[in-house]
Amino acid sequence: MEEDIKSFLNYLSGEKRYSPNTLAAYKSDLHQLAAQIQPQGSKESLNPSPGWLSADSLSGYMRSLNERKYTPSTVARKVAAAKSFLKFMVDTGRISVDLTPGLAPPQVHKPLPKPLSVSEVRHLLAEPRKLSGLEAKRDRAMLELLYATGLRASELMALNMQDVDLVSGSVSCSRQSPRIRTVPIDPYIVETVSEYVNAARPVLLSNDNEQALFLNRRGERLTRQGFWQIVQGYADKAGLGKKVTPRSLRHSFAAHKLRAGADLQSVQQLMGHAHISTTRTYSQVKMLS
């Protein structure tokens, strides 16, 4: 089954464009599944054949998860990985029977998103405007573009120069999906990003072949971890501390859009949500001014 897992991960990476962190979680969870359903005494711990996949072996896997006393959210994640893998096995003809009905995830009550108030966002975005250096111009463009589009941090960091149309005022993103999602940006954000692109990025750039929109001080693509540290630094300066993360700006974009009267379907498309129920949770959030 090791080769099947590799094929599945390649599919998630190439077709679904999952992030490295998500792929690592899937790999770990599926190796645990493979180790659990192998016959007793087998020396090939990660190579059970598809024929060993059965309702009974999956029931044993579920029992093992419960015995380890994982949290409901962890069990739900592992079950989701197993179900996605089994569906892939059926779709590719590796197994003929759909075994997913035997995998029932526990009920997980997700907390509501925690967006920032409009006032808090204003305080955060004001911090890089107080500085005039190259990196401050970059940081202002990143923060304001993130809040203006609701992109995920990984999507923002994956943007290339050609993904931002400063003439029409739009950003195109395909990081989390094979389908391209286009998000409009208003003239104020276009001006902010243009200032970075024209005045700061050429100075930061060290290799003319680099296509990344946002660069670190070495002239390379800024990483998600590096961006998180930048956001946290400005949050501390604004007196908001750990309340602010890149995800909280994404949450704020959705909640503020709905509060301003945008309809659920349009916000769903802007956020790239697969299910409108995910978008609907933002309408349940109580907002502060």
C-alpha cells in the first residue's frame, strides 16, 4: 500500500495543489492506517496489499484511534484522510468496493471564527505606514492585500508577478485549487501594491528569474513562516499581541464583507470555500466596532 499512498499524495500535490503541511499530515495519518491494518507478524510494515483493506480491518483501525484517546478533532482529521484515500483507491480501480461508509468521524464542534474589529484592523494596517523602508513598503502591500482579498497566507506567499493585474485591479489565485479564483481589488490597494512593485521589489530582487511577488531581504520568495513573524511583529506594535494572525485577517475580510451587506454566494467565491456552510459561519460572528 506504500506505492498507493505515494500515488495518492502525488495526486493531492499535482491535481489538488495541497500545501506541504497538509501533505505531511496526510502522509503521517495514512502510514498509521497502513501500519494498523497489516497482518500480524508482517515484516513489511508499510506495504500491506489492497486486499487487506476490508470493513473489518477499518473497524479495527477505528477502535485503535479511540483506544489512543485522541481528541475528536484529531480522529476526524485521520478519518477524513482515510476516506479521501479510499475514494482515490476506488476511483483509480485499485479496489472495487467503497469502504468509506464504515468510517464514521466523531462530531466536532468547531469554534466560530474570531475576526478582528474594524478598529483593530485599522490599527494593525497603520503600523507599516509609519515606516518608510523597502521592507515596510512590502509589508504594507502584503497586509493590505491580504485584508482586501481574504486570501490564505499560503496563497498570498504563492503569488507571482503575473498573478496581480494592476491595470484591471485583480488578483488571480490557484494555490489551493486547480481552478483559478480571481478577486478584485480597489484602486487604493492597487496603488499600495504598485508602490511596492515599482519602488521596493526591484531593489530587493537578487535574481531576475525570480517570479515571486513578495520577496524577503535575500531577494527570494518570502515563506509563510516569515510572513507570520512579520504579522506578529506589527500586531505587537499595535498592542494586539497574539490576537492577530494571517488567518484572523482572512476571517476579518469575510465577516466585514457580510456585515457590509455582501451576499453569501459572492463571499463564498471570493474566499474559495468549497461549501457555503463554511461561509455561513461568518454571519454568526458577533462583531465589535
